[in-house]
Amino acid sequence: MDNAATTPMSPKVIDVITNEMTTDFGNASSTYEIGRTARHAIDQARTKIANVINAEDNEIVFTSGGSESNNTAIFGVAHSRRSIGKRIITTKIEHPSVLEPMKQLEREGYEVIYLDVDQNGRISLADLKANLTPETILVSIMAVNNEIGTINPLEAIGEVVAGSNAYFHVDAVQGLGNIELDVQKMQIDFLSSSAHKINGPKFLGFLYENKKAKLPPLILGGEQETKRRAGTENVPAIAGFGEAVSEIAAVDKMQLQSKYHHFQELILNELEQAKIKYEINGGFDEQFSHHVLNLRLNGISTIVLQTNLDLAGFAVSGGSACTAGSLEPSHVLKACFGAESPRVTESIRISFGRYTTEDEVKKFAKQLAKIASKLQ
Ligand SMILES: Cc1ncc(COP(=O)(O)O)c(C=O)c1O
């Protein structure tokens, strides 16, 4: 029940990876045959990824994951465009791999505007427009929030940013696989994503870089990835990523969302029947990705509930995966409801994936209701 943290690998992805590992161990930069075979595997994966977001092959750069893609885009734009301006816009509820680079840029003398969000995690477009000055060089706004599932109106935001001097970066780590993404239609200049959230391998991601927007690399060294990311490519994992992307491309996102919505209802119905007092952080309309259900169970602290569920064999998160480990109160819930709100200390995040079954959700819902009745 924590698929927003990570997902199990697809059996076909495992097949592709193990096959690559056993048969093609060549270095993709080598010019002899096993090198060329490795290069071919990378090229094929790159094409599959480019197709799924409507980009060109040479606009896709492989990285070590969503965090590296975000760092590359943010530092790259900031450092290469500082002669134009030093102002950047983002939101208060981005992932730490966006917020921490922003804090570093502030230490370097950049001005970062953190847009407020409402209780549903939504920014105001008017607020964005009002903050977009000619000196603004970058707008970084996520596709789907990892804690409460808010889907940002990327097309509308892209339209606003396109009329300014700024580049538009989207952290789409929770978006890929759950919603449709189209970098042309949404006028996105940079888009980050990660393989392990879509049943692919860990420590692998990509950054889409619009060919018109040249970025300096974050990792310097060899000439891999046409000098945009040095380091010998992890060919088996990249081939597996290509397979994972092909699988999600074939999934109807509307159907997937309605399956997840049904799972959300199963859990809420169980809580209703057991007369549990709860509040939903986020919402249910089409502006939320239903793979996430963030709930406050009134009067039960996050850690107590999480531990009880863990003992019963169920994994849920107390925020994002990173904050869960350190028991920091969620910055997302604080931004939505205020630091003093009990929602900040009494909420859990439940999240579904492609392989989550109705049976699993029913068992989980029963256990959640049982634990909550005892604790409430
Ligand atoms: C919205 C978002 N951005 C970025 C990341 C980081 O991705 P990765 O784990 O591939 O570094 C995550 C992972 O939790 C995420 O949910």
C-alpha cells in the first residue's frame, strides 16, 4: 500500500534486464560489436521513452533517477541563465529533490518564490502570473504531488510560462504512468522522471531536455549521453526502463484511475461502516491522481498507525518516502493545512500501483478499520 514510494518490477522488465546482463555486457561507448549491441539497446529504450511523452529521441538523457534529473534541470538552468536573471518560481509542496536545490540556489544569491497552495494542493494561476517578471529564468512545478495526488494543470501553466522569459521544468516522477504527458502540448522545456515508480529498476531516470534549451551537464567526465551526462550507462537497467515504459504506454490511464478510485472507495466504505472518524487530505475529482489516498484518522498519530499496520503486514507511508524515514512532519500537509493542524501529525498516505489487487485492498481496509477502532 505504498506504491508512491516504489513499485515492484514487472516480470517482463526482469526478463529484459537479466537477458541483457547475461548476453550483452558490452560498454555502449565501445565501437566493436558487443559495444554496438549495447548502444542499440539504449537507443531502443530512448525511442520508447521519447514516444511516450511526445519528444524526440535526442531530447532524452538518462540519469540516476528523479532526484538527479531535478538537480540537473534546476542547477543547469540557474547557472547557465544567471546573466538574464536570478529569479525562480516553484511551489511549497515540491519533492525535496526540487526544494533542496532551490535552497542551495538561495544560498548562492538567487531569489526563489515558493507559491502557496490551497487545501487541495493547488496553486493559483493568477499568483503564478503575478510573480513572473522578466528576470524569472525558471518555473519548476510538479505534475502530480507525491503525498496528496494533486494533478497540476500543466497545459495552462505551460501556456503562462511560454509567454515569459522563463523555462518550464516539470517533476513528473509521480505523473508518468498515472496521467498522460505531452511535452509539446504542455509546452514543457524540461521533464524529470524515474523508472522505479513505474515497475522499472531503481537508480535510473531520465531528463527530457527541449532541444532548443541547452543545459550544462551536472556530471562531467566522458562523452556519454552526447556530453550531457557522463558515466558508463547501465545498459540492462536502461533496457528494462524501455520495457517498463512500453507497458505503461499500453495502459489506458482513465481505466487505471477508475480502478484506483474504486480502491479508494473500498477503504472509505470500510471506515464508514466501522464508524471511524477521518478526513481526506486532497480530493476525489479529476484534478487528483487516485493512486494516492492521504487520510487523517482523527486522534491517531501517524507513527502509531504506521507501526500497527506494519506489525499487521501492511506498508503505508507517513508522508513521502524520504520524510517517513526521518519522521519529519510533512511539508506538504503543513503547506496545505498550516503547521498547527492535527492533519500534519495524524495522517497516513496509502498508494496503489498497477499490480495492487482488489483482494489486497479489501484485506488492508479491514485491518485499517480494526486498528483504527481500537485506537480511536
Ligand atoms: C515527486 C517526486 N519527485 C522526485 C522523486 C525522486 O525520485 P528518485 O527516487 O528516482 O530519485 C520522487 C520519489 O519519491 C517523487 O515522488
